[in-house]
Amino acid sequence: MHVIENATLPDSLGRFGPYGGRYVPEILVAPLEQIEQVYFEARQDPAFQAELEELNRQYAGRPTPLYHCKRLSEHLGGAQIYLKREDLLHTGAHKINHCLGQALLVKRMGKKRIIAETGAGQHGVASATVAALFGFECTVYMGEEDMRRQELNVFRMRLLGARVEAVKTGSRTLKDAVTQAMREWTANFETTHYLLGSALGPHPFPVMVRDFQSVIGTEARAQFGEREGGLPDVLFACVGGGSNSLGLFHPFLDAESVRMVGVEAGGRGDALGEHAARFSGEGGAPGVLHGTRSYVLQDEAGQIALTHSVSAGLDYASVGPEHAYLRDQGRVEYTACQDADALAAVRTLARYEGIIPALESAHAVAEAIRRAPSAPGQRFLVNLSGRGDKDIGIFRENMPDLD
Amino acid sequence: MNRIDQTFARLREGDSRALIAYLTAGDPHPDRTAELALALERGGADILELGVPFSDPMADGPVIQKASERALRAGTTLEKVIEIIREIRRSSELPVVVFSYLNPVLRYGFEAFAAKIAEAGADGALLTDLNIEAAEEYLEAMRARDLATVFLGAQTSTDERLRQVAQASTGFLYLVSTAGVTGMRETISDAAIPLLERARKATDLPLAIGFGLSRREHIEAVAPYAEGAIVGSAIMRVVEQYGESPELGAKLEELARELKSGLKVPQPATGGVA
Ligand SMILES: Cc1ncc(COP(=O)(O)O)c(C=O)c1O
């Protein structure tokens, strides 16, 4: 397992500077302390690390390739673009990284049941997958709107033996699914682990998910050094809750020359409600949602705002607290990419490289494509967090010329 | 001594426990909340928990979720809730505890929040998702105005944790009777009375128990072990049912009277073991 040895954050209360922490119904304090304790013990345990590494290799398909996009780079005529191919992992996205890690913890805690929330359905599929692998019972909460737009993943979860519960409150998307999963957990914590699907929520989820995802950056850094020599100049990753981006960024944080760009969902425009850009869009301000303090899209009265993105996995009103910290430190630059640009990037990557990215990942690809022409001589590394099979329905709706 | 302490002191002299009534402010409309609070008081409510509606009520079941949605649609903000407190204060000395999720209060600012609710005549607050570890700034702002800070204890809280939560609390300690979210349940949880007994040993504060209490018999069962019982969803269910009907006030008064009748217990609460 890839432990960040020198990480000083979060502190003992799970805080990254003013962000993070634990803001939960009192009944969940003890269950979270249990996860924290079991996780920190496991993290030091060579047997745990060996078991996880074995699963990563034999089951998930790690290490994933680092791929040089020669045709795309030539077409853009500037920076060289490289992809970290998390899309080639079992289940089709990076989410399996933190699901395998958490599943081993569930076993350690002696629990037999997991619940999870999902937006794009990739975390739900990965959760259902590890449940099947370990023999857990699994229920996934998913907004009704997301069930509609990611229906293939709904079926995949059911095929894997999970129950999918439609969440019909609020905007019927990821935010509401997290809220509902939290509610259920307050009733079932004794038997059930909440397998949270991003680097957010109350401590210890942000640090734990980050650590499990750091395998992405650790591998990429070694692969890049070996094959290309030196370090990439700029890293790109899409930021929903923030797990694939932290996974790529974290092992590079000490490399001062490496710039990092987190790409949020710019949706249809700048007005609150039209996007999910917590850092770069209108309405984002520090606040508390789902147990953690971070940037939250909200109105003047502190009510959580509705969000929009064509990508269900980025369509969320808050963001992992470590990102808020990295943004305030100026270590990572955050920007947003609109729906149309992400869809265009899907076509470009498909045509020039034969790779169809997930809509989430396409946001990172789009930003790299935008910047490449004016960056000759630079090397861009993009986290391709998932593949686009789940999004074919949305592509068809938006690309009528192909039908 | 603020109104909450006075209320528990007064009840200690008499033969009943406190009925703590929860009302989502602004449901069905902000203009009606003060009137509904007064109706609950006439029926026997001793303390009002005035809920600030929130878009993502993580600790609430369907009844209060829907109440919050209606209140938000009716334009309820923390600013409006403060006006409602002022309106209640014009004609009543009913103690008012503001009950909110953290984010609306964070957005308002702890200092401004404490100053404004104190000036409007509130007696304290409970912030559902503010745990004691992160409460320092809030506690300072509240203490400076002699406002009570109520925190929650739960069945998962160790004895040590109950002591810490009680230490940060003033007015009373709120004990969560059951696992899960707010809502009406058929029976009271097996965890309720053992929790009250442990809390009794952890603090001298009055103990109030809530979550899942909706009927007179639930309240009768816990009354010997607590100084107060908190009822929320059963009240908001009536608000949902009678909505804009002119009968709503009378129905709430009737419900409060029924609930309060379950709280007549001759001897002081001792945990039932002494
Ligand atoms: C392929 C893919 N990438 C990215 C995300 C966004 O999540 P995160 O920011 O946690 O990586 C999702 C979420 O569903 C996803 O499915």
C-alpha cells in the first residue's frame, strides 16, 4: 500500500488547516472513531498492505499503463500529452482503488454489510463488485435523476447482487444520495460500513480514500521517471468529490516543479445552479456539508445550492476538504470546464487515440487540450479516471450527427 | 438564571416533567409560526425548539424533511426565524431554543447569530452537526450572551464522552433515544433508558430525551428517568395534515395537552434506580 510517510495533514481531528474535521450526528462519532482506529492500525500492518497489493495486481489490474498520446499531441502541436489509464482498471474507473481498501477494513471490523452512495454509478459498481468478491450484502443509494442518466450502471450493480435505492429528494443527484446514505448509516452502523466513495465526508474518510487512491500518483511518478525521464510539468485531473485528483496529485506534492490543475464541472454557465464549480464558480464559499468543512455551493442564507453538470460524477455541491486546503495554499490551481467542452474532448480523444473517456475524465482531457497548443516543450499528465461505456446514452443524446 | 433554567427549577417543585416541543419554523408559513408556538404553549409545552429549515437535513426522517422543504419554499431564512422569536417574545415567556444544522449559522456568523438571537429573546441553541471538538468559537459567542448551548448524547457515546458533552452543555443535555433519524416509531428503543441512566451519572444537568417519541405512552415510559421529553415529528405531522386549515392551532394545542399529560410524575427524576 502507498502510505504517504511524510504527510503531516490531516491533524488528529482530521483537519487540513481550517477544513475537514468531523461534523456529524453525535451517534456517528463512535463508529467513525472505530474506522479511524482500524484504518490507522491497518495502514501500519505489512500483512494488510500485502493483501491489498495482491488484490490490486491480481483482481483490479494494477499497475495501469502510462500512455503517451502521440497523435493527439501532434494534432495539438504543443505540449506532449500522457494519460494515466485508470479507465483500464476492473470496473472501468479508479473507484475500485478505495473500494478494495475499504473492503479489507470491513473484514477487519467484522462487518458483513456495506452501503454506498453513487453519482455516475462507478463508485456504486465498484462497491457492488467488492461486495460480491467479499460476500457482503450491499445497498447503493443513487439519485433518481442519476439512475436515469446512468442506467447501464444501475443494471450492472443489480447484476452484481446489490440493491439500488432510488433517492427522490432534493435535486435527486449525488448530494441527495450522500445525505440518504448518511441517514441510513445512523440506523445501521452496528452491522454496516458506509463505504463512502470520494475523499470527502467526515474524518477519516478524506485521508483514507486519499491514501488508497495515491497508488495512482505513486505508479505514475515511477512510470514517468523510468520511461520518459524526469517529472511531468503539469498534472490534470477532474474534481468531483476529489478522489482521483488527490490520488494523482498527492505523491507529486513535494515536487515543486510540478504544477497541478483540478478541473471542476462548469456545467452550462456561471450562475449558481448551472454548474458544480465550488472553487471557480459563483456561490462557492467555505461551509459544512456531509460532515466536513470545505468549499460548498450555497446561497446567501447558507442553504446548499442545486448543481448542474452533464457528468453525474462531478455534479456535487461540495468538494473534498484537502482540495480546499490545497487551493488556499495555492499549490493546486482549480478551473472549470463546461459541458460542451467535455463532450468535444470525448470526440477528440476517441478520434485521435481510440480511447473513449468517461464524461468526468473528459473534463480533465478538455483542459489539457485547451492548454496544450500554447505549451510547446511541456509534458502534461492527465488522469483518465474512467472509461466512457456508461455514458454512451448521454453521448448519443448530445451527438445526433452520429446516429 | 435564564428561562430554561427557571423552567426546570419550577418543574422540579411541581409534579411534571418538561414537554419540549419542536416546530420547524416557517411551515406552513413564517407568518404563522409564532401563533403555532403559542398554541403549543397553551397545550402545555414548557420549552420550544424552533427548527431552522435546511436543504439537506441529514439527521431527519421524512416528516421533518418535508416540513423543511415546505418552510424553505415559503421563504424561511435564519433572519426570518429571528423575527419569529421576536414575535413570540411579544406575548410569551416560553423558553426558545434555536435548533439548526450548522451551515446556515456558519454562514450567518457565530457572533452575529448569538447577538441576534439573544436580542430577539431566544434562550439557547442546538446545532445538530456541530460536535464539541469544533465548538470553541460558537461556545464563546453563546456564553458571552448567557445563551444555553445544548449538545447531544447518544447510545454510542462512552461515559467519558457523555461527561464531555455535558460539560459543553448548558440548559439541558439532549439524549438521542434511538439509532437512526428523527421520525415516529411504534415503540421506544431499548437503548433509551440505559442511556438516560448512564447520562444521569455523568452530569447534574437536566436530561431531555428525544427522537422517535410520538405518543403519550412513549413519554410515560421515559418520564421517570428524564426531566424532559422532546417531540418533533408527531407535531410536524399535524402541521402537514392541517396545513393552512384554521384548525391547525387547536389541533397542536390538543396534541401538546395529550403529550403533557404523559409527563405527570410525582417524584423527581432519579433514573428510577435511586
Ligand atoms: C470516472 C470518474 N471520474 C471521476 C469521478 C469523480 O469523483 P472524484 O472526484 O472523487 O474522483 C467519478 C465519480 O463518479 C467517476 O466515475
